[in-house]
Amino acid sequence: KITENAKKSLASLKRENPQVEPTLAIIQAHNNHLIQEINENFAKEVGLCVIHICLPEDSSKDEIVNEILRLNEDPNVQGLALDLPESLCSSKVLNTVKPEKDVDGLSDVNLGRLVRGDASDCLVPPTVCAVMELLEDLGGKTVLLVGAGGAMGTALQCMLQRKGVATMSCQWKAPQLQTKLHHADVVVVGSIKPDDVPGSWIKPGTTIISCSHDLLSEKYNYGQQNNHAAGNTVGSLAIAMRMQNMVKTTERWIQSQQYRKWDLRCLKLQTLSPVPSDIEISRAQSPKAVDVLAKEIGLLTDEIEIYGQAKAKVRLSLLERLKDQPDGKYVLVAGITPTPLGEGKSTVTIGLVQALTAHLNINSFACLRQPSQGPTFGVKGGAAGGGYAQVIPMEEFNLHLTGDIHAITAANNLLAAAIDARILHENTQSDKALYNRLVPVVNGVREFSAIQLARLRRLGVNKTDPGTLTEEEISKFARLDIDPSTITWQRVVDTNDRFLRKITIGQANSEKGFVRQAQFDIAVASEIMAILALTTSLQDMKERLGKMVVANNRKGEPVTAEDLGVTGALAVLMKDAIKPTLMQTLEGTPVFVHAGPFANIAHGNSSVLADKIALKLVGEKGFVVTEAGFGADIGMEKFFNIKCRASGLIPSVVVLVATVRALKMHGGGPNVTAGAPLKKEYTEENLQLVADGCCNLQKQIQITQLFGVPVVVALNIFKTDSPAEVDLVCKIAKQSGAFDAVPCNHWSAGGRGAVKLAQAVQKAANQKNSFKYLYSLELPIVEKIRIIAQKVYGAQDIELSPIAQSQVDRYTGQGFGNLPICMAKTHLSLSHQPERKGVPTGFVLPISDVRASIGAGFIYPLVGTMSTMPGLPTRPCFYDIDLDPITEQVKGLF
């Protein structure tokens, strides 16, 4: 009956969840094959998979614990049971089993729930279930538990007392044993009866139930000569009950895999006036432990990898688990053309999610880029937001984080080293010598590696034995024949180091005269960073890494990372970087930090993976707010035309960030310099400057409308802004087609200061959305560049240099013409000239060079004299950054 019911329940679960293959792991430290056989038979009858881990009888507790820990982390095992001698069933061993996998219900967590009466959250140990099944009629009887101590004895007493049964307990050696046996109607034996306890102590007619650990092989003889006592063993019945518990465990496991409503505890803000420095605010708030935050938002224990107290990597397996969960709303924060001071897009992003979650009780996630060390120590400072709208801890956010940029730097430079090394070895070796080194004899065996076999197949050579290649095939395989003048792959470093913009490499004698000019880019400009931001899975990332074109051979054909044999190694270096990093805002709401490409020299958006995971976690009515770098003409355009194409996600609304001071600059105000005091035009009311500068805001609204997405203007308020200036901007924004325009005070008030913005975003996200791309990928490369230049920047036309035109011709001929465009352009103007503010017109956009990021999946035109390596200013931010050697606190970050 029990197995039949368990079988029906499991069949029902499998019908609703056909992908589920519930597996019970049983650790045993004995040679009793009978127990193993019965476990397997019952499991088969119910429809469960069972695996036995057979350890030696003399195994130590530590060896048992190590095996349990391994199975705890095995995602293919849903239940765990122990068949161990009593000497090994210590509290340490029993409590090592994860409560959610504890099929035998003997951990302290499960017993605590059982004692409290939390029937829905606990499992009754199978042996106890079996005893209760055998003792159906207990009315007015007294039950004695003998030798039944520990977890099983506690559970048994609890269940009997819950039935209203009078219970006694004692050990076999207790002096009062004979008396208690004489008064007992039922005796439950938990361990083997010693020979010196005569069976005559048990009164005739007593029901005896044995649940000794060795319950299937023991001979139960209690010396009842007149056989008046009724003896039972729980043996097979307990194993049937174990399978029933396993079905219940499977049901709970399935429920745990499904989307769960958030149970988020937001953190209270104690705002001060005047507003302290960013780092003081960050330190004044105590973040939640990241594992607590993860649990609150529905992440499972095995889906996070914790880095310290306040950050964790999130595993991509979550996407598979929640694949049927509807996505939330997708919000992009972009901005007008910024001043060198920045206009607060990150701050708005954080303030908005704090308002949505902490004040409106709506699930929301912020998805941000990881800051580069270049700006952090250069001129811009950190990128954690600011004031009372920040990611915390801000020092960890701005410094190293979980090492993703370091991984990108290592991978990028490994590939750069591979290129130059390959050219050197090909220049100094014959075909035969080169081939013998590429495919060496190891332990008497010579074979191709997997990546070499793939190269052979691409060359049309379908051979697997290295000894069978012809001389021509050997030459084709061994020689990439890279043309050094066509190398486009540069080394990178995450520092603003202007003196690396042009370098000479290969000057050591060991390089045998192979000298060439090269350069360093900043690490976030690496194509590997763009790949990290655009990839959708580990397999996709590997394929993209392999497709990266690093140069051409002397026939004009592209040479890829796959040709160099380095793809697998790059993937290994990037295996942890592909996982988004979980952090939190000042108000305890969740944030993903992942990838960090600049928007002026790359595509300027955080990762597709972070957005996809966040959209599943927030639920259908939740919001994911992500930020595009710099103005809408750069970051937003690339978000729509590149990132949305890679992800397949449709944006719900755009939040366009503006400030009065930036609009005054676009209206003709004096230049703004980071670190210098603002001139009076920016600190005193000047409605005319504001009105004149709103042309830039209007243009950015129009750019957004090209893509058919509703736009809400967020006016980031500074204390020098007058009410009249604020009202004027909001009025002009709405007249220019914005769905709404809202003043925001999140910098000084936290999420409370962005509640009206959050409400406007909610309403806008429910509007009709007619999202569309700006251009078709099938158009020629030059035509796609022209559409962006004319429709987005407002250029009259474009002009390609001879180098740029030859590159376009080359990429088109190589079959790369159907890729989207990623313009590398100054962020300080809609044009290519940083000093031209407002809405420049009549200009011709010069394209000095065109590069291809084939792995990332875009063509990369350089506008004017755009540099891919920033430089340090006269007074960099590092003047203010210091470390207290006593407290180890970082000072001066902002």
C-alpha cells in the first residue's frame, strides 16, 4: 500500500515535470547486500533512481562527512540517506546532510521542526513511520522504548506523545529495566538486546517491535517460551517509508526550483543634511550578508558562489531552472550629452530601483557595469552611484570586485602573446620541425588535440592520425602565415596609460629581429569584454572567443583565435567571469554588476546574462533597470541595435537623465572642468541658458522615439537648481514628446526621492510599445554607418578615409558585412568634435578607421581621432585615494 501510494504520487509529479529524474543516494558502510537489494527493489517499484555509495566498514566519521558533503553539492541528487553502524551515526555526521536532502529526517533541523509540529516542513524518520504504522491501536497502552536514544528515539517519543500515548524509556543496562518491562504493553527496541537480559522479564502478550539498526539481518529472539509476546521488525516497512519520504523530498525539491515570491527585508536609510561624502554614506550602512539577500530574492544555495560578506557570483544554471518564468519589465536608463562631470545615470538607476522595491514594494533589479580602474584612479572616480543612491560596499564595487576585468586582461594578453609567438616560430622553423612541435610524441603516442582536429576539418582535411598527413597538408595545418601589418589584436591594461598608445615590441635578442609597432588599449576596450557583455551562455562565449579575428594571413584571409588553438584556454580564464556578481543598494535591494565596456569606444552596456537572470528573478510584474553609457546617441543606440539583437529582449521604457547644469552648458554656458569650481552661470538661476540648452534634451528624446519606446525624463536635481528652472525643463520635455518628466531627489533622499519617477516608469511601461531597430543588418556597412550618423547624430553625411574604406571592403569580402555597427565616438558632443555642444548640424562625420569585432558580433568604426587608451590628467583621482594602515579602510574614493 505504501509503495503503491508513493508510486502514484511520483508518477503525478513526473507528468507535471517530465524532465525530473529523482535520485536517492544511500551511503553505506557495511557489507549487507540484502539491505542494498531491498532498497533497490523498492526504489525500482516506486520509480526512483537509487545509487549506493559503498564505503569500507572501518571508514572514519571524517570520510563519511566528506562523502556527504560531495553529495550535498551534487545537483543530480535530490535525496540522501545513511545506512551506517550506530557508532558512525553521530550528530556531526547526521547534521552534515543538507536538511533539504535529508530523506531519513535525522538532522537537528528536521527534528526541531518535528518537535515544533511543523508537519509541512519536516519528514518523519522512516523507522519511526514504520513503528507508528505497526502500532495502529494504542488506546490506553503504555509504550516502553528500550535502547532507542539519539535522533530516532527523540522522533519516536515525539510521535507517540502526539498520539496521546504514555511513554517510558530506558537503556538496556538501567537498573529499573525489569520493572519497566513488566508494566509495558508495547516494547519498542532500538538496539540489540544484550544476552544478560532474560526474555522472561517481558510479560506475556506484550507487543515487541524491533527497529535496531541492523534491522534486516538480526535474529530477534526474546526467549518467550510460551510465545505469548507478539514480535515485529520494521525492516522492509522502514525502507518502503524511506521511499515515500524520497517522493516527498522530490516534491519539495520541485517546488524549490520554481519561482518564489520575494521576501525582501529592505534596509532603512538615515539621511543627513548636508549630504556626507559617498564613502561616508556607504560605510554608515551595514549591508545584509549576500547569502541572506540571495535567499530573499529566490536564489538557491547551490546557485551562488560567495566572495566575502557582501558579494557573490550567480551561476547560469538559474536560467534553466526558471526558463518558463515570464520576464519582468525591461527599463533602460540613458542620458543627454553629458558634461565632464557626468549627469548621474548610475545614481538615477540606483535611486529608481530603491524607490520601486523599498518604497513601492515592487520587485526590481539594477544591472550595472563594473567600473574600470582607469576612470576610478583617473578623472571620473567610481561608478557606484552617489549620495543616498549607491551600490554598497562602494570600495569593493570600485576596486577589483570579483576579478572579471583581471580575467579579461589575462585572456586578452594570452591571445596577444600567442599571435607574436606563432609568427616567431613560423619564421624560424621548417614545416616539418614546426609540425613536430605542434603535434609532439608524448609517452610514445602522437595525436591531435581537439582544437587541432577542428582546424583540420576547417581546412578540409578529414584525418585523425598525425602520421598520415601529406607534406602539403602539413604545411597548410602548421602555417597560419600571419601578415604582421594586419594584426588588429592589441594588448590591454586597466590603467589610463597614455604612453602605451604606441609601442615597439620584440626588441630583445631572443626575438631574432622580429620587431613591430603595436599598442595597448584599456582593458574594457578588449573585444573579450564586449563578448562577456553580449554572450548568452558558456557555449556561446566559447564560440564567440573562437571567432575573434586577430589578423589576416598573406592571402587576405582572416586568422582567428580558434586557428591559434587558444580558444579553450581563453574560456578557462573566463569561466568565472561569465557569472554576474550580486551586490545590493544602500536600501538592501539587489544589484547585478557584470561587464564594463565603455560606450564611446565599445558598446557601453552591462551584460545580457545579468539582464536575463534578473528578468526571471523579478517576476512578471517586476522591473529590471539597466544603464547605457554616456548620452542616448551612443550608449542607448548601441543598446538597441547591438545588445537587444544579441539578447532578443524588448525594452519597455527609456529613462532619459538630464541635469540643469548640463542643459545650461548646451545652451552656451562656459566650459565645465572636473575638480574646478562651477562658474556662476551654473549656480544661479538662468532660465534663458536652460531654455537654449533644452535643444539637446529634445534631440535625445527624438533619438529615443526613432526606436518606438516610451521615454520618461528624469531631472537629476542639484541644490543650485531653482524651482523655475526645474519646471521649465519638465515642461519642455513633455512638449517634446516625453511620456513624463519628473524631478528626482534620490541623491539626497534615497529611494524616497525617486518615488514619482518610479510611478511614472510604471505607467510608461504599460504603454503601447512599437520597438524597432534603426537599420536592417542586410544593408551595406557604409550605409549602416550613414544612417547612424544622419538620423542619430544629425550629421549631413559621412566621409571614410582610404584606410577605413579598404577595411570596409575587406570585411565585406570576408563575409562580415551583415553585422551591426558600434561607433567609437566622443561622448561629449553629438558630433565628433567635443567642443560642439547643443545640437550641432551641417557637419560631415569623418571615419578614420574601421575594425571588426567578429566574436562580439559588430563592426567598429573609429570617428575622427578617437583613442582606445585614455590618459591621466594633471591631477588624477589617485591624489585623494589612501589606505588607513590601522583600520585598513580605503579613503578618498568617490
